[in-house]
Amino acid sequence: MAKNTINLQQDTDYNILLNKSMDLNAVLTCQYYTGNTANDIVGFDFSPYSGATLVVKQNYRSDVPILSFDTIDGSLELSAIESKFKIIKTAQELENIQIGQFEYSMYLRSTTQKRRAFLSGKFIIESKIV
């Protein structure tokens, strides 16, 4: 699988790395294997879902998010055709976020499911001069 591709059978715990000094415009492809060979790869179908939310917190027990992405405000985009999602923030929006390792959870929404757990993992913010 290519870089920035999530194998959903193995990677429901997927780490996201962010450079604080740059805009975040990350596109992640979601795929899974349906058979025994490398050719049996299928893209995740986002079409049944009307939206999604990705919430970053200090840790899973924290009540207050430090950062959030949502299809409602356009900071998270789902692409049913390409089996991808994109998370977007400007460097200015990330300016007051501290450097460190946090935890995130991503949920999908549909008419039948208000909150379907989809992905979780570490959300790592570092400061790199590029």
C-alpha cells in the first residue's frame, strides 16, 4: 500500500503527524483487503455517510478537545469516489496549539448512525523548519 494509505483491517489505530509551522492539508486513502492476495484491495465506501468528525484531545479521558475537524465547517472532507478523506487547517489555526503527542478519534455520521467509530490513534504535533 502507498504512503498515506490506511489498511482498515489493521490500522483502525493510525497515527497522524503534523508540522505545526505549516498548513495541514493531509489526504488519507482508506482501503481494506477482501481476499488472500495483494490484488484483493477495495476502497472504503464513504457514500453511506453524510459527514464525519475528528476530535483531538490531550488523552481519551479529557473532556475538552484541543483541535477538531468536521465536514460541517469544511475542515474535514470525505470522498466516496476515491475512498479518501482530507483534514485541513491553516498554520494560523494551529498557531496556539502546543507541540506534543495527543490522541484523536474519528467518527462517521449517517441517517441511521449518529456516531460510528472509524479511526483513532496518536495525533503528533511537532515543530520542524522545512
